[in-house]
Amino acid sequence: MAQPKITPTSKGKARPSILGVVNGLSREAIKALPAVPYQSWLGTVGLAVAVGIAYFMAALFGLALRANTGTSIFWPGAGISVAALIVWGPTARLPVSAGVVVATVVSNLMIGKNPWLAVAFGFVNAGQALLAAGLIERWFGRSLKLGDVSQSLGFLAAATTGAAVGAMGATIAVGFIEPTASSFTVWRFWFASCLLGVVTVAPLLVGFAEAVRNRISSRRELVEGAVGVVALVALSVFVISLPQGPWSTALPIALVFPVLLWVAVRCRPVFSAAAGFVVALTVIWSLTFSVGHFGDTSIALTDRILAAQTIVLTGAVLALVVAALFDDRRRSEVVLKQSNQRLQLALNGAELGAFSADFATGHLECDLRTARMHGHNVPPTTIKESRRFVHRSDLAHIDAAFAKARATGRVWNAEYRVVHPSNHPHAGETRWVVVESSIVLDARGMPTGLLGVTRDITSRKLAEQALAERNLQLALAGRAGRVGSFAYDIDTERMQISAGYAAIHGFPDGTTEIARSEWQLNMHPEDRVRWEALRSRAYRERCDEYTGEYRIVRPGSEIRWIEARVFVSYDGDGRPRRAVGVDIDVTARKRADEHQDTLNAELDHRVKNALATVSAIAAHTKAASSSVDDFVAALDGRIRSMATTHELLSARRWHGVSLTELVRRELAPYATRNNTEIGGPEVTLSAHAGQVVSMVLHELVTNAAKHGALSVHDGRISVHWRSGVNRNAGAPIVIEWQESGGPTVRSPDTPGYGAEVIRDLIPYELGGTVDLAFASEGLQCKVEIPAEWVGDGTRSCGTLNAAERPLHKAS
């Protein structure tokens, strides 16, 4: 019978494996081989010779394991040819085929086969190897990965197809040349022996080549794999050599299978392939040399051959598939681990926390970052516990959003505040957290859990708050200053406008966009042509900026003046594309300009009145003076008093003067941090009353500086006022002056000019009362001013030290 043979699928890139096995090259020598050793004629011939020698040696080995029928039941050469094509690829087809044909012919002639049959077997062996390799290359490309389940199953399918087709070719050849056996028997023995050779030998060689390319760095894996293979050899020999007994079927499985499974689970597929190979050799050796169970002559030889081939094939396929399953799982675990690492890096880079929750149990799993965001130093384990530090005011809207998301089975996103406890790095802080998650649904579409991420958005919230406040400030400033901004798209003729712009032009609140036609309707008809001419000229001359003034007609026919400043951007062709600018309501300025002449005339009138008043004062003073010096002093004091009062009244546009400001002004030159105290409701005196009261206060301060509390370091003056009794409306204003800490006060024998002013001016000018007392501990003065001299009412302003607020002296 012809020696079965299967060729490897043309796939892999591992070129040195076969030569290393055949010639005993070291791993370094294999790696040193050129990438494609058969691209030259010398390399092609060398590869053909190497494959031929390896195939010939395998053929002799297979022939040595023939059963008494003279038929080879295991053809390892088929595995060598297929592995060679997988490792070196399609360009190795010619040298591999040539080596296989020559080795087959020579080996068959050595055992006395018909030369024509030997040649036919050579071409059949080469053809089936090319078919199997071609199918693998078509299905999986140039690289075959035995650790991939689908590719392992594809390899088995290709090997089975190649062996089946080769068996048909051999059967046809035998039928033409030596028709001595039944066609089915020939086909069956050829198919089984070739398939057995491919399944047990090819994975081992392909895996070895892969191990050479990607060196096994784990010493543990090497040790475990070697120990497992040696243990399998020992156990296989032991089990097969046992005599017939009840254990004949159960014991091999009980002893061999766990070790085979161990190797497949813990090591790369190459070790499982080696394990399958040694088990196959052990079984075939037992059958060939009639040892153990397979050597039982009481069982028909054909049955023993079939049993042996079935066990070997089943074991090899099982080892290959199981190894692929677990190798695929190991790769998946590595990929998953790397994916988790990348995910964690991404989460760390984005400062995100991750979590998952189970609705049925309320169990929560989260990382430390999520826990820290929610105020926990140790990750919480329940949903309820995770909400412990969430701001109470936010729980209601969180629950509402969560209930809605759970009902719809969609995403759940929420923003809320977390108040961190005292033992937390952010103790006492209120920070913002955002959750972005998805509802997990079961097969029935029912929500079962939650997967999501969390992020601390406190910085963003603070920035949003600051931006909102700034925008509000700008809007308020725009409204107050009547300034608005706009952006105009020249192609679409649409304008984006600010709130200030809308307020200036009278558009409804909330208007953010208008058409240019709306803006034109808003402009005064007399100014449209002039403004359009200005605009067209700016575009024509490619001006980056132009300014101008125009009038607008607001709702209600109100006319206002606008000053516009516009900045224009152009495209590469010089066409205007976009304009941005600001509009300023300058109506007040325009009206001020219109009234300038009137104001000048009013100024002339007031100057004439002031000069007339000074003239009257001078005449009155002259009449009351006994000498020129007295006249000059009196006139100077009164003019200065009038000037100070005039200054204060001018600041209020002659609408009255603040009593607080009068007191501060008079005390300012003498006030230190603790020597003065003023307080009382805010009172606005009429212009005339302010002049009178300021003169009285001036005399009190001057007297205190010369003779009273302000003349010594420890002296103190207290000035308080109130609005009558029980603050009744229409009650007089009562001012109380109290000095303390100064020199001992004695009542003067003859009242001076200052005392007369203090006592007489208020009653005479305002109809009020004055109570001036020269108490020994300090001067006291109580003044009552009728309510009719109060200009704008009163409001409480509390008590303060005069020295603690800035005081403005008259210039």
C-alpha cells in the first residue's frame, strides 16, 4: 500500500522550523537563515533537498511502523509536507512538491513497489499537501494561528479534505496499476494514515516555528510544558502496556486526559501538539509491535488498526481544539487586561471615576476616585450609602431624573452637589459632581443595573458661574451705559445682537438675532441714505473699520442718537464677509451739546447773582464793623463760610446737603482714629438750612480746637442726631454735641462772637432752638431744627467713627 502523505497549508511565515528539525540546526542558525531562502535557484534546490530528506526519513519511519498487513497506518511525511507549505508559504510550492515526489518514489521503490505506482503515489502525496495548504491560505491568509479556534477547525477541515482527495487519487492509481485490494480498503487506509500524519505532525512543526519566531519568555511555561509531555509519554506507555482488564477503556482516559488537559490549559498549543504526537507514537508503536491492549491478537488486526487510528486522531483533535480554546482565552484575558489598563489610563487622564450598580440587590461597585468625589475615603458598597453626602436639596431632582431614565431604559445623566465630611481632604467644601451612565437591560428589556462614569465639575461650575456673572455684569453695564454689540453676517444678512443692543434699539427682551431689514426699519429715514453710502464706501475701499452716527426711531416715536463703530473682515478675494461692532446711545451727549449755550447763559446769570450777594454782605459787614481790621476779618470769615457751603450745595446740584457730610467736613481737620464719633439717620437739609448749620458747627469745632476737647490728646467729641421724639413724622431734627476728656470748662463772663452765632443763628434763621451749656466736664450743645428744613426725609445709617471713613476737605 502507498505511504499516505499530506502537505501543509501554505500560510505561515516561519521559515526555519523544518530545516531545524531535519538538519539539527540551532535556534540561532535557524534565525540566521534568509527571510526567503528559495528565491534563488540555489535556495530552491536547497529547500527541495531539505524537504525531500525530511520527508524520506519520515516515510521510512512510517514504513517501519507498518502492521502485519503491510500497510502503513501512520504517515508522518504528510504532516511534514503540509507544515513546510504553511511555514514557507506559496513560493515554496515547487521545491516542496519536488522533494515530496522524489522522497515518495524512492521510499516506495525501497520496499519493492511498482515504479509506476510509486510515481503515482508521489504526485498524489504532493497534490494532497498542495490542496490542504491552498485551502488554508484561501480561508485564513498567509498565517495560520493554531491558538485560534476557528483557524484550528479550518486546519482540520483542510487536512481532512486533502487526505480524502489524496486517498481517492491513490485508490484510482492502485485500481489501474495493481487492482488486488478493494477500493474502499485502499481509500480508508490511505485517508486514515495521511490524516493522522497531518493532524499529529503539522501542528507540532508549525507551533515550533512560531515558538522560534516568538521566543517563549516564561520559564514556567517551558518547564510545565516539558514536564507535561514527559508525563504523557510515561503514562501512555504505562497504560498501553497493561494487560487486558476492566480498566482497559476507563483507565487511559482517567490517567492521560487530565495531563493532556493540563498541558492545553497551561501552555501554548505547541506543547499540546507535542503531547498529541507522543500519544500517537505510543499507540502506533503498541499496535506495530503487538504490545498491550493494541497487541491483543484475539482481536482482528483491522479492528485494532481502526481503534488505534480512532484513538490517536481523537486525542490529537481534542488536544488541538482544547489548546486553541484555552489559548484564545489567554489572549482574550491579555486583551481584556490591556483594555482595562487603557480604560484606567483614559479614566485617569480625564479624571473620571467608574461605577456599576445592581437594581435588584442595591449593590454598588465603584473605584476610589468615584468614592472620593462623593465624600467617602473607602468605596461604598450600596447605592444608599453612596448618597450619604449628596446635598439634600439635590436628591429630589436626582431621583426624578433617575426614575425617568429607568422607565425609558436609556441613559441617566445628572449634576449635583456633594458636601464633604470633616475627615475628607475636601472637608467642608461643597463640590459639583456629574454622572453619565447607561441603563443595563436584560433579555426581556427590563432594567437591571447601571454602568457609568463620574467627574468632578466644580471648576467648570465655578467658571460657568463666573462667566454668567460676567455676562450679567456686561449686560447690566450695557443697559446702564446704553452700549450694545452685534455681529453681522454679510452673506445671510442676519445680525446676532446683545441684550444691550436690543435695549438701545427697542427690540423685545430676549431678542438675540434680527434681519438687516429690521435694523433698517429702525433707522431714521433721513439717515439711511447717508449711512448706506458710508458703508458702501468702506466695503469698496476695504476699510477694516468705520464709524458714524445716526438716529433711530424707537417704539412710541422716540428718537435717539447712536454712535456705531464697525470692524469688517474680508475673504481672499476682497469681499466683505462679516462685520462686528458696538453701538453706543449718545442721545444724552447730543442733548448736552444742544443745551450748552443755555448753560453758558445760566452761568453768566448765576455769576452776576453771586457778585450781587457778596456786595450785599460787604455792605452789611461794613455797617456793623468798628474798624477796618474788624471789617476785613468778619468779611473773610463770612465769605469762606459761604464758599464752603456753596461747594457742598454744588455737589448736590443745590438740592440740599447731607448733615452727615457737614459734620464730617467740619471735624476732618482734627479727627484721629478715636477722638470723634458721629452717628444718626441720614438727613438732607435744605440749601438755606445747610448754610446756617454749617456756620454753627464751624464755631463749635473752632471753639473745641482752641479751648475744648480737641485741644488735648485724650479729648473726645460725640455728635449724634435724631428725628425728634419717637421718630414721629414732622418732628424736628435734634443735634447733640458732647465734649469729654478736655480741659475743665468755665462759663465765659462775656459771650464771644462764636457763642453768639451758636445761640442766635439757628433761632433767627431757621426758627429752631439752641441749648448751649458750659459744663465743667465738657461743652454741651443741643440744637433743634424744625422738620420744614429737611429736604429728602431720613433713613437709618447706624453709628461710625468719623476717622474710619474718608473725609473730604474743602479745596
